[in-house]
Amino acid sequence: MGEAGDAFRLGQVLLSRDEIKRRVSEIAGEIEREYRGRELIVVGILKGASIFMADLVRCVGDSVDVRMDYMAVSSYGDASTSSGVVKIVKDMDTFAEDRNVIIVEDIMDTGLTLYYLRDIIMGRNPESFKTCVLLEKPDRKKIESEIDYRGFVIPDEFVVGYGLDYAGKWRHLPDIWRVVKE
Ligand code: IMP
């Protein structure tokens, strides 16, 4: 996002911590109903999904046998445009074969990251595979990649907070903010 040398600052809050909290607990309820009595591997995509995932799993009750795992990916190309080729920087530790897997992602922008992750995990023959994405920017979609659990649909604006960053900044903010150019 932006040209080198541009400065950015926080604009307005797009989604407040209370709105996020309500929606996260609704999604956790859906997951709980679907996986009750079963084992579920929840795989967070680092670093952006770390805060969302931490809140999400704590809202899923003990009727689901939740296991937590993580993957880190980087997309080739510059920081702002997904090239569509995803490199695994850190793989999940759990074997996905014959397990129920949910990938947890912070935001779907072009859809390329999720598309490639689906491909990679499906190649490992899981029992089931679903995707859980906090934010979807439909205007930017380049490729159809199904979202099973969706937090919010947002306009095509750059956002930070609640795990999302701009150049490493602002992940720790409890609300989700629009970023504006100074
Ligand atoms: P996709 O492959 O284009 O769907 O890229 C998704 C990734 O782009 C996310 O996991 C984020 O790391 C990054 N991203 C896209 N839009 C935003 C945004 O508005 N704020 C922060 N990161 C974003």
C-alpha cells in the first residue's frame, strides 16, 4: 500500500472491540455446534490471525476437542501486492491427514493466500477442511476461494489493529482502524 516515503496514520475506527467481540463469539458458537464431540485442529496464519484466533478458541466450549496450530506464509513480490505464489515459512506441526482442519485468517483481500493454503492442506487428505476469515474485502477478489466462517465484509480500505498491521505497526490495537495518508 502507498508509495515509498508516504506516511500513514490512524483514521477512524471501522470495527469497535465490542462489535468484534460479539461477532467472534457468534462464529465460535457456529464452530461449536458443527464440531461438538469431535477433534478440531485450528490453524492460525501468523502473524495477523494470532489475536483473532486467541479470542475465537476461548469462546469455543469444551464440547469440542480443540487443538491449536500455526502456519506462517509469505507471498512473493512486494509487500502490497500479492503475487499469488505463497511460500510456507512455517508449516503446521500436526499431521492434517484424517483430521478436521480449520484455517483461521485475518483478512481475505485478493483471495490468493487462502486459495493456495486450501490447495496445500487438501493435498494432505484431511477428514474435513474449512476456512474462517475475520474480514473479507470482496472488491479486491482475484480468485474464488470459499469462506466457511466470515466475520465481516468490509470496503476496499486498508485497515489495522486486532492483529492486522501496516509495516509491522498497530497489530496490538483492540479495535480495527482505517489507515489514512498524512
Ligand atoms: P490475499 O492473498 O490478497 O488475500 O492477502 C491476504 C493478506 O494480505 C492478509 O493476510 C494480510 O496480511 C494482507 N492484507 C490485505 N489487506 C490488508 C489490510 O487492509 N490490512 C492489513 N493487512 C492486509
